[in-house]
Amino acid sequence: EVSQRLLDYYEARARGGVGIIIVEAACIHPSGMEASTQLRIDQPRYLSGLEHLAETIKAHGVGAFIQLLHAGRQTSSQVTGEQPVAPSPLACPVTREAPRELSSDEVKYLENAYIEAARNAARAGFDGVELHAAHGYLINQFLSPHSNCRQDEYGGSTENRMRFLLAIVDQIQKK
């Protein structure tokens, strides 16, 4: 959750005269938490703190965005309490823990979790979101042929591997 220390950190940066701040990665679903101290944006109970954070940044004439993240296979069962999930059941080179392959229904569920997180960001007063699609996190895992060995509509061709990301972007824009 948003702490006073976090508010102070971002306020100091906003006072520094930047044009926009993209707040660190906020988790869109408990299964994708990278660390137990990570910001969360997946439930209404977190909106009050996030609203205060957006207001703190914007009070200095600075645009406020927030990064949306699901760590996918780059989390650990020690953090989430369950086996990590990913496009394919390939162990993460960093954590070395084998994830469970997401079903097609679970992929759609996580697409909706990203969309709802973006709505929560808007409700909290953020000007926009950044989808964290790099560094081996879930969206990047779908995009990469090294971590996505699926044989369904989410795997194989570049077009299929992009389907997860493009569905999220499309629905965020529409909603």
C-alpha cells in the first residue's frame, strides 16, 4: 500500500520540475506480485492511497502515470503462496521455479485484470498507465518465443504471441 515514505519520495521528484512521473510497478493480480512490498492496484481497497499518491504528484503540475505489472514466472511461491503462472511451463532463469501454464480462460481473466487495474488507475486520478511489457514479466513472456511455447491462439506466430498485449491495449482504450 501507499506509505508516507512513498508519498515523500514521489513528492520530492515532482518538486524537482519533471514533466511526468511514472509510478513504479503496481500489481494487477495477487498471482503476479513480484515482492510482498509491491504496490497493488487490483482491489478497490488500495484506491484511497493511490488517489493520494496521484494528487501528491499532480499538485506540482506533473503528470502522473502508473505502471501495471504481473510478474508471471518471475515471481515465487514464497511471495504469492501459490505456484507461479506463465504462458508456458518453463522455469524462470532467475527464480528457477517452474510455473504452471495458464489456461486460455485464465489468460482472458488476466487480460481483464489489466483492464480493471487501468480503470482503477483512472478512478485514483492517474493521467495514464504504462503496461510493463519488458524485463521478462508476464506480457514479455507472451511476446517472447523463448518463454512462450504455446500451440494455441496465444503462441507460435508473432501475431499470436502479441494477442495478449494487443487485447489489453485495445480494451483499455475502449473502456
